[in-house]
Amino acid sequence: MNFSEKENLELIELFKGLRVADVRDGLDYLLLHNNFSIPYTIKPLFRIRVVGIAKTVRYIPYRGEIPKLTPEEYSEWMGYYYTHICPYPWLEEVKKGDFIVIDQSSVDAGLMGSNNSLYGFSKGVVGYLTNGGPRDTDELILQKIPFWSKFVSQKTVIGRLQYDAMDIPINIEGVTVNPGDVIIADGDGVLVVPRDKAPVVAELARKELNLDKDSRRKLYDKMGWNYDNTVL
């Protein structure tokens, strides 16, 4: 299903300022205790909080053979590989607010790196989630590209991955992610909120956050601390 950018941004606004823990509580209110939390095998590259709308992509292990080539021939084959075997067609379709969720079959290869992730970010992508691993991570951190992954990889996709599909249900560490779902991620990990449940989950999560802020403000007052943005 194709959702408009306006619809997506309105949905994102409902989750503005919420923490993963608050949203997890919101899901628990609906008795969904054992659903939608991405396992702790997925970790942030650095601490940041992001909410966006899932745009799903799937890559699978390369099924061909690596031909015997000279370095010059290999350079030409790389161009062919990126164009015909492991392209990134979804990068041309991203909208503002998209959270890219990539099933790369847990293959140890850096499908995303400093260049292509920044390209998506420049077009409105808010973050990336993968059961694989990015490379060029020093640059990713420097560029402040929000990224949650299973591991970090040194390796290119050449001879390791091939493109399969996009805008389909995918599996990330046992959790199904559908196109259009809300993805919220921070230092506590990643949550998937089904689109049809998102408004009520956001409302319940907001109540939890406000209760937490009220309680902590009283403790700040007791200890003579100045308020920070986590209690305002």
C-alpha cells in the first residue's frame, strides 16, 4: 500500500518526543507484551532517538560465482554488479520520514556505507535498521546517520549479496516489519508499531511519558537540580 508523505509525517508527529520505553509500555497496555520489540542483537551505532515510517527492502546471498578476472576486469564487473545484481532501486523512491528497514539475510557485508546512507539521508531518510551491518562506520558516526544493526562489516556487497525486493513484509530477527509501520529507535533498541495500532499506542505512550516526567520533576526539585529537556 502506498502512503502519502503527508500521512506519514502526521503519524510521525504523534510519536514526537516519546522514548522506546514509553512506546513499549503503550504496546503492553494492549496486551502485546511479546510482540514488536526487535531483539537486543540489534544495536545502535551511536545513541540517538529517531521515529519514522518503515520502507522495507530485502537482499539475499549472492547465488552466482565470482569470475576469474584481472583487477581491470574486476573494476568493470563491479559496475555491472551494482547495476544488475545488487542495485539500490529503493533509494530513488524514498520520501521524507522514511526509516529504511533492510533484511540482508544476516550476510556479513556492508550494504550501506558512508556514501549511499548519506544520499538517502539527504533525501529525507531518518534512519536505517538492518540485520546485517554497515561499513565506513567512523564516517557514519561523524555524519550523524542514525543506524541500528546486528554487526559492523568491513566487506563490500560484491560477490556476497544480491537485490531481491522492496516494499514487502520482511523479517528482522524474528519480528515482521510491514511497509508503513512506525519504527521508533533509541539507545534502548528498536520497536515496530503496526500502522493500524499506532495512534492508540502513541496516546498510551504519551501518558506514560508524562507520568514519568511529573515524578522526576518532583525528585529534581527535592535535590535542587535544574530542569533539563527530559522533564519539561
